Amino acid sequence: MKSFFYNRTAYCSLSVPVPKCFIELDDYFDTRFTTSAVMMHQSVTIAENLCRRMADAELYTQYLSEVQKGSDAFKSAILIGTFLVGYFVACKSLLDAGAIALARVYNLGLSNKEMDFSKSKFWKQLKESHPTVHDRYMPFKGLFDEVTKWRDSAVHRLTPFVVTHSPGRPDKVSPEKRQIKMVAQPDTIISDIVNVPKSIRWVEPLHFRKKWQSRFIEFCEEVCLDIRGII
């Protein structure tokens, strides 16, 4: 019996398709469960949590895309900074959902705070108990570090620096000549831009979504394979 766990996430209201790995995982549940008990099984709970976090990141992507179309570039830039905070939080939550899944699938004996790819104890425990699994996730280490860096900055220190770029006053320039951009470096403040402008790298607000999206899908594919192991 299928659980249709992905329909209990933001994917139910998004225009993007549910990633194939989640559909295939629920197809697998269908071969293993014959009653509604599937809804309460730990594997389904873990899968739904992972899928929900992925959908949350996609939801913020949708918000970012829509707000860029606004007629008031100044207000749009402010909202984009706020939505980017939510996006980075959702991305880190996705990684945390994966770490929680592995900790439970492989009985790593970690506390809630230790189920985190940014914690050395998590990697140590995983390597000692399941070295092959550890090695499968090591290629994602750079992604984990970058997401954590942006989340930590956005949540604990500074909202991503986002402004409107235009050849003149934004309210006096036609929309096609305006661009909303963010600084591709966390913890940037206005004095950094004034003092060392040539060192500043500007990117579009969806830069990190485009950079990370395929890797997030690959990550979810790996975790879904591991989830099958507890049925």
C-alpha cells in the first residue's frame, strides 16, 4: 500500500514535479505494506520529513521568482533578502532531515543535536559503524559546509545583502533595465561594498538554487536508498 507521503508536503501546491526518488520510494512502500499501517511506519515518517524539507526549499524558490517580477524594485529587494533567509534555512533543514534519517536507519546512538552533518561526532560515528555509507556521503561534504555557512550567517548574523542595480534611480528606470542582485558572500555589510567594491561578487537571487539543486536531488536519492533498509 502506498503512503503518498509527498502529497503531505508543499509539493501539493507547487508547479514543479515531485522528485523521482520520492515517487520510487513510495512505489517500494507499496510492495512492502498491505494495510494503512504504512502511515505509521518509521520509514514513511523519515521519508516524509525529507520530502517536506525539499518541498520547503522549492517553495521559497517560487517566492523568490515571483517577487522579482514586482513593479517596486526597492520593495522586491527587501523581500528577496527575507525569502533568502527562509531558503537557506530550508536547505539546511533538508540536510538535517537526511542526517536524522541516517542516524535512525543505522542506529548511530546520537542525540538530536548530534544528528547533523556539520557535527564531527556524526561523521565519526557513521564511519566507525558503517564506513561504506560514510564514504557515499563524503562527496557531499563541500555542499554541506557551504549550506551551513550561509544558514548560520543568515539566521544568526546578517540577512543576505540584496540591492537593486540600475543605470539610474530604480524608480525612474524601466523594469527591463533594473536587476536585483545579492552579494555572493555571507556577512557582507555596506562598508565592505564601499571600501572594497572591486572585491564584491554580485549574483542573481536564484544563484544558489541553480548551483545546489541537482546536488540536493542526488542527496535525496542516496537517502531514499538508505531508508529502504529499515523495512
